[in-house]
Amino acid sequence: MDKLIDRLVDTRWFMKIVALILALFLFDSVYDADKELKDVNVPGQQDTEVIENVPVKSYYDTENLVVTGIPDTVDVTLDGPKSHLQQAKTLRNFEVYVDLSNAEVGSERVEFQIRDISDKLKVTIEPQYADVTIHEKVTQEFKVEAEFNKSLLGDGYSAEAAIAEPNTVMITGAKEVIDRISFVKATLDLKGPVTETISEEATIRVLDREMNKLDVIVEPQVIKVTVPVQQLSKTVPITIVRKGDPQNGVAIDSIELDVKEASIAGSEDVLNETESVRVEVDVSRVQEDTVLTLPVIIPDGITEVNPKTVKASVDVSVTEEAAEEEEEPAQQEPAEETQGQETEETKETKETKETKTFSNLPINLVGLSDGFDAVLKAPANGRTSITVTGKSSVVQRLNANDFNVFLDLTNLEEGEHEVTVNVDGPEGAESKPTVGKASVSITQKEET
């Protein structure tokens, strides 16, 4: 036996076979195929990501049905390999949806589904289900109620009913919601005070009985609203008020006005309380038939009157005694020099100077070249006051209509200008405006 073993050991092929067997055993003890595969999937590369506010799409018969109860967004939690997570989070190329293609009118619970996402990711959607209601879709025409806040009207102004253009809209929604519609409003968002007609766009609001906004589709969504605004006014009679007493021998036969009514403007309360306006005739200064131009006097709270002045025709009768008294001074000669001196002094005393102020006179623009427009910037109201100084006998006969306040715009070009305020009035009275300069803007007319 020993010899046989020795002979095998000495054989070359025997030793090669033994070496091969030993090598196979050694390879088997070192190489583990399962272990190699496990080393590829490193456990540390797994991760979890939460993607918030993922939009939800719904699929149903949009022509005939309306679906409520589906949230606009959901949160999606992804669990899996980090490389897949980052790609899904960055691209968001997946879709969360509900399939209601076979839904019928009524209520049901549907599950959110997701597609176009890697199958190596585990997906959790929160919430998982939605309780939806499927309604019959209805389109109906409604009349629009246009409105605005009337408290924004300026003092002395009123507004007519607001006008909507168009005055009807088409509203589409669930039949149950359409049946709840109580108001379709177009409200102007304005800032006061409002003193002129306004026309602006307004958004339609659809409300139920409790003024809750309803989820519907409105066509058109925006319309034009016009509010006609005008100044409150009414027509009242002009009454004549006599001031003073007639001179001796002078009797006032009649006083007639060329205009017997005036239009006044102001707040509603003041207009309701105002029954008339007046002109005051100082009969103590009337010695013969005369025509006086007098201002129309308005009570407090009235903002405007038209006309501002009227003509009063005063007819008088003069007795013979009064006429003779007027002639006597002219026939008498001064008896002596001292008497003549006293007469001159008396005249001088009688001719004392007097100052009178006329307020709220309009400033007129004259001399503007053709092809230009002018706007008075300051004073902003386009009016000023003047002070008149002269002999009492002259000044007392004057009224506002005897003066013309104006700016001479001759040869002025386009731009902003400071112009001297001029006053044109009767001789014998010196007139001066309270505002020496006025600001005027000149622009070129647009070609038509």
C-alpha cells in the first residue's frame, strides 16, 4: 500500500489533480456570490422625502357634470433610493389624479392615484381618499345689480342708479349651487369725494342669501359700470328786500326784477330748508327812476346760484316840494366870502373817500393765440377779490358787474406762466386785486 502511494506521489498527473482540487476548495472558501450582490445595495442610500402641495387633477365629464369635494393639492411621501427620490422631487414629472370618468350624479369616496413615477419608490398620499359629490352642470342667465358706496358722494351731489354694461351675465355651476344664487353684484371700488359721473370696470360677485360667495363660473367676469352724478339743485323765487327809507319827497312806486327765479345748489338738507333767495335794494339812495344790477344773496349752505346777479328796475315819484328844494341851492348865490368857503368845506366833507371789497369775482383769460388752450392753475377756483377805493358818491353806486378781472395772455407760448392780474373798472374808482399774480398753463390744441 505504501509503495502504491509512493508511486502515485511520484506521478506528475496525480500531483496536478491534487493541486486542482485544493485550488477549487480555496476559491470556494473565499468567493461568496450572495455576499457580492449584498455589497452593491448599500443600505445607507435609502431615504424618504415629503413633497407638499402637489396639484390634483380630476377626470370626468366636464360638459355635463360638476364635481365638488376634491382638494386642490395633496402631500406625497416617497420612500426609496436617494437618486430616484431627488429626481422625482426636482422634476415633479408625476401626476396625482382621481378618475371619475364613470361617475354618476351623487356622492362617493374616491382614492387618489399616482402615475409616471419610478416603481422603485414607495408612495403614500395624504389624504388617501376624497369624499366627492357629482352634480348636474347648469348654465343660466342672471341680471347684474350695479352699485357703489353713496356715502362717497361730495356734499351737494346726488347720483342716479348705476348702469351695468352688459346688464346680464351667464353663470355656470352645479344645479344645487345655481339654485342658491340670490345676488349677482358688480360693485365699484372708489375713493371719495365723487363729484362727477364715473365709469369704471367692476368684478362680478355671486352671493347666496347670507351674502356668502358661491363657487361658480361667470361669463363675463368683469363688466363696465357707469354712475351718473350731478349737483343737487332746485329752482326758488327771488324776493325783493327793501333797505333804508326813501328820501323826503321821493316815493317808491315799484321794483321789478328782470329774472324772478334762481337755480340753487347745495346739500339735500339745506335745499329742503331753502324756500327763496333775495336781492336787497337800498331805496334810501334812489332819487329817480333807475335800473340797478344787484347780487343774488343766498343762505349759508347753498354752494351755487344761477343767475348770480339780476337787474332791478326801480320806478319812483318825486313830489313838487322835493323838486323845488333841489333847485333852491342852485339859484342862491353866496352872500359873502366866508359863506362860500363854508360851502366848499362842506362839499369836501361830503366827498370823503370810501373803500369797498367785492369778493369771488371770476378771472377771465383774454388774448390767447389760436391753436392753444389755457388752464388757470392758481388761484385754483379761478376767482379773486378786489378792493375799490374812491369818492363815496362813486363807490356806493358800484357793484361786482362793473368790474372785469382778467389775465392778458397775448403772445404767450406753450408752458407754465405767471401773469399779472388786471382789473378794468369805472373811472373815478381805483381797483386793486388781492392776488397780484396768477399761474396759468398753456398747451397746444390737439389736431382733429
